[in-house]
Amino acid sequence: MALEDYREIVATSAFLTTLAQMFAGVFVCKDIYKKGSAKGFPAMPFIGGFGMGIMTLKYGYILGDTPTISVNICGILLNVGYFLFYYAYSPDKTGTLALAGKVIAVLVAILGYAEMEHPDKIAYRFGIILTTVLFLLLSAPLLNIGTIIKSKSTEGMPFPLIFTGTLVTSQWLLYGFIIDNGFLIFQNAVAFTLLSAQLSLFVIYPSKSTKESESVPEKKKN
């Protein structure tokens, strides 16, 4: 059976996994709730997720693609909820709002450009912008690689989002090969590589810092 015969199966699987990824933020919020503070947890996955949702929603309207529109409306609403939860537990509410303001400012500029671009060129050029922003968002956690190595801990890295993101991009990468779409292949190949690199850090380092583990007293032996 040719790979083309699996097209609908892979597409459906990728779509459902994408939906599941959007709910992965619930697990991050659960960890924040258990800790009683958002300290050590980056706000960018939620703020960036909201921004990407808006941009991808716009791209869906440009392409006239109903599934893209539907799934991103759901993603936007979820990320708004995640951000509000994060903000409630944030020890630096001013900094969190400042970061959100910067993302919104960039978002407004990009959407403004989309309204002025020529209709014949907007799909391709907006797709390039969308891909670039996606790569920047996915690679952001790697900027803290020095801190992670020094502390020998991946605490604060959103494992559920990284894990599900790896699954999502691997499936869309396969779908790109099936339909022979170079743009889709390139986008998801880079995204899969970035997420896999982050996922490997969880294999090397624990989710709790070495200092924290050492500070927990050992149980007395009977």
C-alpha cells in the first residue's frame, strides 16, 4: 500500500493530536497550582500560544480553510484561560503584563501588514512570517540552556507542551511528505528538531533541581 493511501488517516491523527496539544497547558497549570506560584514557569508558552493562535486564525481566513479556523479559535480561548490562570499565580504581575503587551504590539503590526499586503502575495508572505514566528517561539526555551546545564534541572520547562508538540510536528511532517508539500515539510522538520532537542533535556536532567533534591531530608530507616 502506497504512502498516499494513508493520507486521510495521518491527517485525522494530526488534527486530533493538535487538539490534544492545546489542552496540554492544563497540566502546566496543575503544576503551578501545586507549587502555589508561577515562579520558575515561563509565561511565553501561553502568551506566545495566544499570539500564534491569532496569526494562524488569520492565515486560515486567508486560505479559506475551515478546519484551521475552527481549531485555532479553540486554541485562542484556551490560551486566554491559561494566561489568566498564570497571571493569578505570577509573582511578577507587572513583568508578565509587559511581556503580554510586547507580544500584542508585534501581533497588531503583523496583522496590520496583512491588511495592506497585495491579495496575490499575502498567502505566501504571511506563511513565511508565521513560520518565522513559530520557530522563534519554539526555540525560546533553548535560550535558557546555560541555566539548565548549570542547575542540572529542567524544572519550569513545559514538558506536556513540548512532548505533545513533538508528536504534532512529527505527524504533520509525515503528512507533508505524503502530499509532497515542501513548505509543510520544511516548517515541521525544523519545529520537530527544535522540540526533540528540548525533549532530550528531560532525559538528561531531572525536573527538579539538584539543590532542591538535596534539601529534602531522607526518611529514617527502621
